[in-house]
Amino acid sequence: DSGVTQTPKHLITATGQRVTLRCSPRSGDLSVYWYQQSLDQGLQFLIQYYNGEERAKGNILERFSAQQFPDLHSELNLSSLELGDSALYFCASSSLDREYTFGSGTRLTVV
Amino acid sequence: SQQGEEDPQALSIQEGENATMNCSYKTSINNLQWYRQNSGRGLVHLILIRSNEREKHSGRLRVTLDTSKKSSSLLITASRAADTASYFCATDYNYGQNFVFGPGTRLSVLP
């Protein structure tokens, strides 16, 4: 157990639907990062939150949004899902200038 | 792009041999980290090397950093079948605000 918890582990949904992925960071970490990993795109940075505020934005689609709550857990919302959104979605947490700790990921399949 | 680039993209060796993977990046960094990912699993942190360090060891792993060439290498000695995985370098150029991952090197260690 890395200390970063992601739920659910697997998600199968239809095109056009909306899903929410959840991440609880390692205890004491204030930063949460979301990454998307697909076979053809590699590991793509989506967004970072630090202590509840958005800190950095990467290749995140407008259909996707995220937030970090006062208890530091984070949610990634994916809407109007398309087949191409099928991927592994990872959450990672860190403290300042330290390594990332990754969760085990959510495998999203859009059918 | 700030992205690190691993080289080679794929590497296949026999058990007991050494494996060397390289990472190049484009701008000044605070630290560089190496991660391992087993198929479909989360990334696991291996080593963090800071910009003022030149070499670090951890068990069978040796990481070097050459900031003048903007490159790093990961050496795995006496490889084992269990080392089969993808290896990623991640560059931290903004004090943990946004690590950028390269596309990874797929290492296969054949028994």
C-alpha cells in the first residue's frame, strides 16, 4: 500500500456519460496530481492541486474537471465521455520537493 | 516542452546482465527522479537525485546526473526477471509543482 488510495479500481461506462474518480493522498501530502496514461499517449499530466487550490494545468480537456477538498482528497470528473478517454487514470501526491507517491490507478473503459 | 526523453524506448537483456537507460531533458531542474511501472500498475518511486548531486546508489540501482549535458542514466546491475517493467524519468523544474514524465523505457529481462 503506497498510502495513496484511488477508487474505483475499474470503471466501465458508455459514451456520453459522466464519471467521478476519487483520490485520497498520502498522509501529510498537500499536493495531488492527476495523470492519464493511454497506450498511445504515455503518461500525460492533467492537473495539480496544492492545499485546495489549482496549481498547475496540463493537457486536461474542457470536458474534464477536478477539485481538491478541505480534507485534501481530490476528485477528477470526466464528462461527455468518448471512446478515446479509455485509459488508466493515476493520482499521485507529494510534499514539497519530494518524490511522488502514486495510487494504483483507475482503469476507465468507455464502450 | 520540458519533457524528459528516455532512451532506448525498449531494451531486452538476459538475466544477470546490466541494463542502462538514459534520460535527457531540456531545461534546468531541481531534481530528477526515476520510477518503475509494472504492466497496468501504479508507478513506484526508485531514486531521486538532486541537481547538485552527480551519482546515487540504491541496492542494484545506480543513477547519474550530468547537468551540463542535461542527462541522467539509470543502471540496473545483475538484472532479474522481476526487473521487467517500464522505467520513467521525471524532471522537477519547479519545486514539485509539476513533474514531467518521459515516455519511458520498456525493459524485458529474459530468464
